[in-house]
Amino acid sequence: MSTQNQIDYNRIAKAIEYIQSNFRLQPSLEEVAENIHLSPAHFQKIFTDWAGTSPKKFLQFISLEHAKNLLKEEKASLFDTAYETGLSSTSRLHDLFVKIEGMSPAEYKNGGKSLVINYSFSESPFGNIIVASTEKGICYMAFESNKETALGDLKQKFPNASFFEKSDTLQKNALSIFDKDWTKLNTIKLHLKGTDFQLKVWESLLTIPMGKLSTYGSLAEKIGSPKASRAVGTAIGRNPVAFLIPCHRVIQSTGHLGGYRWGSERKQLIVGWEGSHIYS
């Protein structure tokens, strides 16, 4: 990410934090702009560039009341939700196109010894990102501004794999979702290292429709383990594929957005971006 892009991203993150803390007061464009020391017109422009929607619309969808209303609406079963999502606008609801394949026991245990992993760096509306793939699918995607740190985290997950900095078709198809070019989503496959329980939790995340939210307890019930909300939370925290597996759509039962592996400000931005595009 360029220096100016990083400055703009930090400004937007600060604006989001201000909106989150003051949503009950419904701050005006001028108030939020003043808080981050920008003119209203300039703030409107860079916010729209980063979030894909106006600050006014973003405020509407980032509020806690929005989160609570979405929770109240989520009464369908796992199968009902998947069915509803599949029949909804496929140009906006992409999740069910994404298929997960678990790694073999040998690949899981030997740290990816037999795997050849391509990786590349890219920009997204939510910051710099690293994406990695095996011959079978995307195995890792994470938000990280520092390339050395990003690569180090990837290698830690697969210490015995062979790595090549190379952008391939699998990666390009996956990254197209950030441009809202969702014509190739049926080509996106995930090749993940995880326990059976983790894979089950990650698959359940794909059934949360874009623009809606769920809770740890609700997901635990959906996978048939109603008393395992803590374990579900741990599995969500270890999600290796940012955005494609939408762990950002899981919030606390109180309605608070809660934490996020890649930063709470980024989570707020993604939730608002998705909500504004669904309901615009």
C-alpha cells in the first residue's frame, strides 16, 4: 500500500471508530470530517472511495441497532438460510459458490511437506492482502500491510511446503470479489488445513447471507453443538481465509460487533460495506 493510501486508510479507520462510538448521536458529515481533520468534501470523497458508499449510508448500517435488527430477522434454519441465499441475487450473495476441501491427514500433519504454494500480494478496499493457493484451491488469505510479516505468517502455517511468489488463476478469481466481479465465483475453491470441527464451523460461516449477521451461539446451534459456542469462537478466530470465509459476520449476542482477527475497525468497515451494497 502506498504511503498516501496508508494515510487515507488510517483516516477512514479513525472515522469508523468515531461513528461506532457516537452512532446514537447520528453525527453529521461535518462532525465526522472535523474529527479526522479533513474538509467535509474531501472526507466524503475518500470515504466513498474506500468504503464504496457514502458516510451517511455507512452510519446507517454500522449502528448497533442495525446489528440487532439483523439478529432478530435470522430465524431460519441452516438449510433454509442456504436455500434463501442460493435463490437471492447471485450478483450480490456469493458465499455458496465457495467450496471447501479439507487437506488430507498427511498434509495436515506434516506441515504441508508435499504442497507447492503460490502466493502474491494485492490491494483490497480494506487494506493490503496476501493470498496463497495450492493446485486445489486457496489455502490462505489475510490482511497485512507488511509483506515480510504476511509471508512469515503463511510459512508458519505450512512450515514444510515449497513457496513461490506467483499470481495464478485461482488467486485472481478469488480477488475479483473485491471488484464486485462475481462472474467467476463458481471457480473459487478453498483447500484448507483444519480439524473436522474447524472445517464444519468455516462451512457454516458461508451460509450467513451477505448483509446479515449471526452470533457464536447461533452458529453452535446450527452445527448441532449448542454448548460449544466457546469452541466455535476459537475456530472462527483461526479462520485462515479472510473475507471469503466471512467470520466478520459473527458478532456478540449483545449486538456489539466484537473483535476480529484482522482488526475491529476493518470488521466495522466490511460489515458496513456489505450492508450498504445489499440495501442500496
